[in-house]
Amino acid sequence: MPEVSKKAKPKAKPGATKAKKTTTKKVSGAKVPEGISKLRIRVKAYENKILDVSVKQIIDTAIRFDAKILGPVPLPTEKDKYTVNRSSFIYKNSREQYEMRVHKRLIDILNPSPKVIEALTNISLPSGVSIDVKMI
């Protein structure tokens, strides 16, 4: 059998110090240092135009208080399909199909101050827009 040679590790110079590693994790496509609190906002609506206006309003409010924002990240659209008979009795081949779409966006606010949180709770959004806020 042929011998496999192991490569020798280069020796550190005396007096040299190792650089400290800061741990990071990947959130929404951006690297974020660990130990930072985040406010994760998920916004849902049936109409994408109303959703985009609401997200813009949330981002403008957060920027006004100098908060760092990641997003908005578009999440997959949820599609619910329904099939309904047109008539009540024998015409089974005659059906109508309906589709309901739920559009979603995700926004992360890093190190939110109490002013940012208060401003976001007092924000008025159009009807049909639902918001889930989670502190991570």
C-alpha cells in the first residue's frame, strides 16, 4: 500500500494572538450577529396592492425611529381552491371554481427600541390586512 502523507499544520508565531470569532447566523439572506433581539412581523392580505402599501407604512414608521430593517421578504402565496356545483340537482358536470389567494410578507426589525414598538402598535392599517408580531 502506498503511504499517505499528512500535511503538517503551520505553527503559529510566538506572541501572535488569535482573532476572536463573532458568531453570526443567517436571517432572511443577511448575516446577523447572535444575541440581538428581533421583532418579526408577518403581514397577510388578500390583495397584494393593499399589502404593499401596508408594508411600506410599517417600514416608514420603523425608519423614522432609526431602526435597522431586514425585508420585506415575500413569502409564498397561499392558494385555496373551491369547486361548487352550479345547480343543486342533476347537473354535476356544470361547476364553478373559485380561488382565494393570501399574499404574505416578512419584516425583521433588529434591536427595536420602545419608541419603535409603541409607534408600530399605534399604526392604523387598512382593513383586510392582518399582522403577526413576534419577539425573537
